[in-house]
Amino acid sequence: MPSQNYQLIGLMSGTSGDGLDIALCQFQKKNSWEYEILQAATIPFPDKLGKSLQASHQLTALELHLLDVDFGRWIGSEVKAFCERHQAAPLAVCSHGHTVFHQPKKGLSLQIGNGWAIQQASRLKVINDFRMKDVQLGGQGAPLVPIGDQELFPEMDFCINLGGISNISMDHLGKRIAFDVSPFNLLLNPIAQTLGAEFDHSGKWASEGNVQPELLEQLNQLDFYQQSGAKSLGREDLEQDFLPLIDRSSASSKDKLATLTEHYAVQMSRVIRQFAARESPKVLITGGGAYHDHFIDRLDAHLEGSWDYSQADTNLIEFKEALIFAFLGHLRLLGIDNCLASVTGASHNSCGGTIYEN
């Protein structure tokens, strides 16, 4: 492959629901893949659209299809404006979409943000629907980021993303594995909102609360943590298993934040201890939760300081997933596998993503 620069746009609309991440990324293949985030922005959802996306799993079939098109049209117009601002002409726009349903056991993972609507509004080649092929091959369809971790961050022992859900990726016994570790902001943010803010800045309220032992034990005993191998969490799992425990608790909001944060640190430290191949593994943490100082402190305490915490820059913290979806789209255009069966549990590796172009 020639040593040539390829520019693509990656889009991420995560389960946290705060907005659309747009990243103009450049890739070059030398001995290994190199990347650069050239420009990036988070575009807040308009109020009506944001509320519709948050309630998308409760809509009628017709309402959901209309939202799919409206959301795609909005995405396309925002990408077009972004490209005009930065005089960018990317090879393609690579969109994760907004997850509405994720039920891989039933052969389903649905992300909305209609590809044709994005393509027509942006006038650019579009790639989306990265999960469904893997699901049809018997996989979880998630996480998809690990191949990007493997190829773009090979020096890291563990790559952790703390978004609506927390997940981790690592090499183990000669192959890449990854899985969701626990919920994260999807449970923290609604509690913070009862205290008057969109989220718990730096985990300050969590640090002021007291861990509730009974609730902590109930969370740690949930069936999800007894599973091994490829596994993923969806909003449905949180509503069915996690929220009833939190809602039944009489703890204060700060105590719930403290208990959830402790729970997350316990689960993440268990995984790192289980899979660490050396005494002080190198760990990259990205996503909004990377700013949760109290979580980082509690993780450090459970690891007894035996880790090498690699501080990511702001662009990488906030736009790593958008970067990797641009990379997945690039691999799709090259016809190179972009989904790892060792991660998802599918029957074999695959090259997923649907292409829309004139």
C-alpha cells in the first residue's frame, strides 16, 4: 500500500446523548498505521431532536422511521457546514449512528441516522451500519473500536473508553479481546441532573457521597458480571437490571453517585488485574469519564498504584471514538476486515458497513 494520506470524517452519537462528535481524521500506512485528528467539534443536538433520540426506543414504528430520516438529514447538513468551515473534502463520512435497540441474541442492533439522508444532505460518500453484519455472523456487533485500538494504539496494554457504557480492549494470548465492563455515564448523568447539573463535574459530588455497602454488593452481584467472554450492555439491560436497584435504594443522590463510582472502579480494576501481563500495565482512558477524577482515584486505589496511566490529550479523550469510526470506514473502503471475531464472538472476522454514494 503506498504511503499516502487519506482523510475521512468520523461521526459518533454515543449513548450519553450529549451531541454529535465530528472528527476530520487523516490516516497514513507506513510500517504501521499513523493518524492525526485535523479538526473536531461536538455539535449539540437541537432540543427537540435530542429529546426524540433519548425517547427513540419508545416510539412507534412510523415515528422511528421518520426520526431516522430527520436525524440523517440533520447529520448531513452539519457535516456539510463543518466541511465548508474547514475547507475539507473527505473521502467519506463514517457514521456510527444513534443506537436505539441492541439485542444481538435476537440478531438485532439498530442505529439510526439514515445513510441516504446523510449522503444527500452532505453530498459526500457515506458509510454506516457497521454492526449488523457481525450480528448476523453470530457476534455481539460490539464493541467495534478494538481494531482501532489494536492498529492505532499498539503501545497500550489496555484501552478504556468511559462513555454511556464503559468498555475495555486488550491483547490476550495473541489475539485482541474486548467487552463492555459496566455502565458509566448512562447511570451517573440522570442522578447528577437531580442535583442541578447535566453531569457530575470531575466526580465532585461522588467524592462527597458515602458508598452504600448493600447497594454496592447488589450491583456487583448482577448476572452481567458473572458472564465471561464477548459481552455487551444495551440500554435495555440498564433498565431491566441496574435501574431497579438504584431506584429502590433510599440513598441520597450523592451517595448513589459515590456507590456507582465505587462499583465501576471495582469492576474495571478486576478486569485489569485479571488480564495484565505485567506489573504496571500501560492504560489509555478516553471518553467523558476520563474527566471523572474521583473514578480515576478509586481505580488507582483498587489497583494499588500498579498501573501506568497514560494521560490522553483533550482531542483524543473527546474524539477517539469518532476517530476510530473514520478508521473503520477507511478499512471498509479498502476491503480490509474492520470487525474482530475474537472481540465480538462472531463466526469469523468481517468487513462491515453499508456504503451510500451517487
